Amino acid sequence: MALSPTFAQPDGLAMRQAMGRFLTGVAVVTTDHDGEQCGMTINSLTSISLDPPILMISLNFGTRTGDALAASGRFAISILGAKQEAVARQFAVRGGARFDAGDFDSTPAGLPVVGEALSQLECEVAHQYTIGDHEVYFGRVTAARDRAGDGLAFSAGKFGSFRDFNHDAMPWTF
């Protein structure tokens, strides 16, 4: 497929296609508010700071999860493993009973997290911003745990897994 010969102002579909080329991991954000558990699949997750530990997520306006997160001021992240595509799909569907099937754990503050996820992080909202058609949340990580494994990947609308080139791991530089 050839690259378009000219640059153009992208509409929503063109922006989705362009950014869909960026390989991302897959996570589930969860929260609870007034006893109701909410959650959704995301790939807009970024580590912002190590000291203090802060991450960023971005959610569309008008979601149950986003509304509950804004009201509660806290959320959890479950970074999914390569064998958890079914979980990603379960939490990606609008509406529905997302917590009726599957294995879930709880964070120290009682937020639900996906069982067997590679990483589970509990966060308190440090900052919230409205940008474009999204709410952006910066969460201060208050608790975290992780396990070894291959992550679930997402690219151009498809799930998959990352395959390395058998090089030595890049050294951590902090």
C-alpha cells in the first residue's frame, strides 16, 4: 500500500487510521462509585513519572466508566497479557455486564482488577483535563504489582502479541 502523496487535515477516520499504526499495549481501566463497578478497555495509557509514580489515561466523554472515575477520584489499571484477548473484548463492548464472567482481584483500596493481568496498578486522580473529545486523567500510583509474561498488543484494529528481534534487552537508564 502506497503512502498518500500529500498531507491533508485528517478527519476522525483518517486520524484513527494513522494512529492505528502505532502498536500499543492493551489495558482495562476499572473503578467503582456508589457500589457500582465500571470498566473499559483502553490503549491510551502512558507512564508519565517514576518519582512520584504517575500515569496518564484518556477516556471518551460520556462513558459510564469515565463518569464513575470522575466521581470517585480513583481507578485501577490491569495491563493484559497475550492470552487475555477475550477480556479485552469483554470490556470493549458498550453496555453489558462486564464483571459477570472472569477472574477478578481487588487492590488494597478495594478496586476491581483483572485476575492474571500482567500488571495491576491502583491510582488516585492527581489531575484531570478536558482535551478535544476526551477526558485525560493523571493518576498517582498508590499500589502496584506485576508478573512476567508477554503483553497483549493492538495495531490497526487487531489484537496480537509482540515478537522481539532476539536482541539483548535495552538497559534501564534511570
